[in-house]
Amino acid sequence: MENSEDLMTLLNEKVDFGDNLALKLEAIKEVDGVKKLQRKIKQETEFLRKLQKTKKVKIEQLSCSNLRHLGAMVDCALRPGVIAVCKIFHINETAKQIIDVISEEGKVWTKVIARNPKSLSALSAGNASYGARSILDQAEDYMECAKLYPCLYQPPKVVFEFMSGIEESLANKLKYLGVIVKGETLPDFNHYDEDEDDDNDDSIEEEPSDDECLYNSNILEEESVHKSSLTEVNQCIDEHPEIKTLNLDVTAMMAYVSNMTNGHCDYVFKQEVLTQQSAWETERPVKPVLERLFKDKSLVCCSTAWDDFEKIVHNLGGPMEIKRTEELKKMIRILPDDFGGDDDYPRKNLKVRGHVRLRSKIIFNFGHRIKALTVSANEGFVRAAMQQGITYAAFIHESRALTEGKEPTATKILL
């Protein structure tokens, strides 16, 4: 039995450990979910500080601290390529899953486990109180959730990382479920004492507050969102050769046929936004980016996108823009809005508000159903959807308006 002096020393060490964890996270405080992780560490240390003030501490109070698991979370969060921690995903109307660490642009989901390997095996064997979820149960939850939130139409790889090791038979069961197991693989023990746990249950899946939900809805980019440049479009093509179909948004079609992107960007327009776009076009032409992206790809759009685009062109476009629209129509296949069946749960429930307009929801959901890369300048929609925890495979290019009809009232720049 530890004496009171030894317990106070251990308590002080744990408080210092917690404070240092929070400080370490300052280096990556902009990463999604880090503030939540810091709050959890603070909750643990504040409880321990109360014990410091009372000077009455029991070994059980120290052994049940979750700081060990949080420390392992911090170690993982500080690795290169991490884009989110403690990220909430909804499985259905009532169930949710919190992913500990997300990395590699959303392609890898990691659960961090710091528990005693004997306890993990005992719990998985059914030696636990009613309602306690084993690591196998949690693995099934992760795998189910990963299928609902694909990264470029492939479920993220699920990694369970065991900081204290894992027994071989349990590791094999996890691998059978499709989980990638990291950590030292240990020989199987005889589990005489199922209460021989030395930390908490490694779970941070409590019901989040409204503020936490709002904060954590700033999702990682689980599916790649690319900026427009020839270098980046080449990288996109090289990294994702499996994508053969492009879903064109209204903004992409406008940029493709605009006079501005077809050699007429040497104007100062009465509309400041057009003059700004013209300057950008001079520095960063959009048409070559789109042409490179379109090469050897099947171009499609939904009927809503084409109908709205065609109305805009015929109302605002000049003769050359109308002609380019007719040429584009020969290159593209127009499909019904509901082609590909019903939307999946998250995207069907995307709320139309703010930057999430109904037209954009229809267009991006259409692209998701047919597993196409949606080409768009509508970064506002992509970001707003992310705020609701929903992501799309998209290539984002700079916006370009139709300008041929504005040229007669614009001032031509003499080169």
C-alpha cells in the first residue's frame, strides 16, 4: 500500500504530466478537434488539482485517471499528416462514432488504446459487466462507420494502435474484421484477474455538448478537395487514376465557356468582381487546368446543372459563349438528377441553409452517387457541407463568370 506522501508525489507528477500534454498540443492547435482534446486533458487535471488541495488522495483515484490514454492520443496527434482528432461521425439518426485520430487526408482512421492487454482480452472474452463494450465491438463500429464515410469512394483504413501491446489471439480477431493492428503482439496470458486494469477504458465517446458538436463539425477533408493549378491537377490525376468520370457543376461549365478564359481577359470591367477575376485569369488561367483535367475522362452532369447553366448562358452569354456551350454539350452526357439511386444517410440529411443551396446539394449528391469527381468553383458549398460533417470528392478551381456581354462597356487593356 502506498503511503500518503508517495501518493501525493504521484498525484503531483500526474498533474504536471497533464499540463505538459496540453502545452504540447499548442503546436497543432489549428488541427480540427485539438481544442476538444485539450479540454478533456484540462478536465482530468482539474479533478486532480482538487485532490491536491484536499491532500486526501486514494490510489484508486489515481489509477482511474484517463491521462494515460490522453497522453497516447497526444503522441499520435503530433505525428505528421494528422488532420483531425476526436472527430464525430453520425452512423444514423441516433448513433454516432468518435474517431480518435484521422490522417493521410482522411484515408486512415486510428483508434488509440492504452489499456492493459490482459484486460482487453478478458473483456473481449465476455468477462465484463453488462453493457461494457469490448475492443471487438468497437472495431465493428469503426468498420461500419468507415463504409459510410469513404475517402474518394474507398473506406478509410482502420488502424487500432495498442500502446501497451495486444495478445496474439485478440490481434488475429481484429485482423479478421479488417482492422490494421499496430503495437507489440504478445503471447496469450491466462486471465485470472479480470480487474487487473491499470487505466480507464480508453473511451472518449461521451455525449458531446452542443458547443463541442459545433466545433467538431469542422470536418477533416475526408475526401480530397484540390485547388486549381496545372501542377495540382497533374498530381490529382497521378494520385487517383481510378477516377474516370467527372461531374461538372454549373460553375465549372461557366468557367469552361467564358470569354474571359478563352483569350479575353484583358479588360477592366465596370463590375469590380469581374476585373478581379480578369486579373486572376491573367496570372492563373483556368481553361488549361480544366482541359488537362478533362482529358481522357467521361464528362457528365445532372439535368438540374445543365438546365440552370443553359439558362444563364442564354440570358447573359455572348455569341461566342453560346457557341462554346453548344460544343460542350456534345462532350458531356446529361443524366437525370436521381440517376444512381437514393442518397446515403449523411448526404440525404444535408440541411439546405447558408452556402448549402438546394441546387448544389443536388449536383454534388449526384456526383457522389455515381462515384465521380465533382468539378466546381463552389468552395463555399464544400466548406459549408463540411460544417455539417459531410464531405465530397471535389476538384475546386477558381471562379470565372461569363463576360462577353460585358465587354462593350469595359475598358480594354492595351498591352
